[in-house]
Amino acid sequence: ATGYATEDRKGTNNRGHVVEGCQKRLGEDESSPLVSVIEPGLVLIRRALPPSAQEDLARMASAHGNDPETGFWERDKDGGGLSLNSTRTRGRIYAPMDRFDVVCAEVCRDLVAMARKHDGAMPDMDPTHLLLLYYSSNKGMGYHRDNGENDGTDDKPVVSISLGNSCTFAFKHERKDEARSVRLDSGDAILFGGPCRMILHSVRKIMRGTSPPFLSDWVSDARLNYTFRCAPEAIGREDTDFRYFKPSERKESKKPKDRGAGRGQNAQAVRETN
């Protein structure tokens, strides 16, 4: 059994630790979620997931990530050892929600509902896909917008949950703007949608050795990132068009230009959130 809300065979919703945690009032105790509206459409939820829920998500990520066919790792071209499937320090899985435990979508919906209670500009969202990222070092990801078909092309929010090592998450609306940043610790969530849906963002730095001890069995000194998105345009194309993302194999001449608030236009290769 997990600590999440689960569906029984009759479809009855049995709510667990994550849902209960999301429904607690602010200030109830020091472990309750703390919601901060950074600006309309950009919401930070500290302590969004209690330790038991983090353990369950980390366990799920470990199981999916170590799958020999669809996980974070791939066999080297010479048939030798294994390496991460996106960059030297990052592995990725992009798949429809039906490949994951139903509680993952429930967690996402609960976080969206919590954000919407505090931010009237945050749209509702029911996730179609999960991008699961594994960061093995202190190297993050540069500035980008999530405006490809695999990210969703409307203003429904991207919902990002951090597990394991802490990171600095930076953001700005335009490249000329001064960057702002927040620290994301294990169990924190950040959502960007509505007027902030196409905000530029990056993982500026990952702090090694900051993963909480209770996750040591699954993520001892690394960062996991669950990012949920509504991308109906990508349904049925996950394993053909969007399974792999290898920056080292992209040709400079084919890199898409920064389209600002533009949406879609086959930019999926560089449009993944942290």
C-alpha cells in the first residue's frame, strides 16, 4: 500500500497522506504545506509532500528508472556498459499517465487544486503525461520554455515536484529580464500556468548531499523531478517522437530560435521543464 489517494476496483476514492496533506490549512503545524503565490500563474508549495509520500514517489521512480527497456539508462553503442539516456548526467522518461500508478495523477490534481485556492489565475489541469527526470550530479538545465507539443500548447499548468537533492530554480519572462530564483527542497512543488505558462526557467544549481536520509534507499545523492503536463497533442506519439532527448546529438543549425511566448512549432526537443 502507498501513502497516496488510491482507486479501488469500484472507483471509490480512498484518500491517503498526500491528499490529506494537501487539504490541511496553512499554519496548522510546521509540516503543513505552505503556499506562496510568486505572481499570478506562478505558485510555490513548500512541503507539498510529506515524507511518506516522497518515499512512495521515489520508490516508483526507482522502479521505472531501472526498467531495462524504458528507464533512465541505455546500453552503450558498443554493447558495453550503461549510461544515462539524455545527457551524461541526466536520465529521462516521458510517458502517458496510464503507464504510472493512478496515484500520480491524483497527486498532481491535488496540487493544482491547492494552488487554485490561492491563485485565481491558475487554470485547472488534468495531466495526460509525466516527464520524470533523474539528475545524477550538480549540473542542472539551462533556460528554456515549455512550449513543445510534448509539453502542451495551452495555458494549463506544468506541475513540478522535487525529490532528493535540493536545487536552485530560476525564472524570468524574457531573456533580458533580471532572473529571480527559489530553492526547491525535497517535497516542494512549483506550478506555472495561465499568464506564466511560457515563462523562461532553469535549474541553475543542484546541491549535492542534501537529499533527506529517509530517501536513501532510492535516491541517496541525486535529484528526481516529477513534471506533469497536459499534452493531448502527444498522445500515441510518446515512443516515436518524444522518447529521447539528446542535446549532444542536435545540430547547431537546427536549433529552434527562442519564440518567447510562442507555442508548439516542433520545439519539443528543448522544451522540457527541469
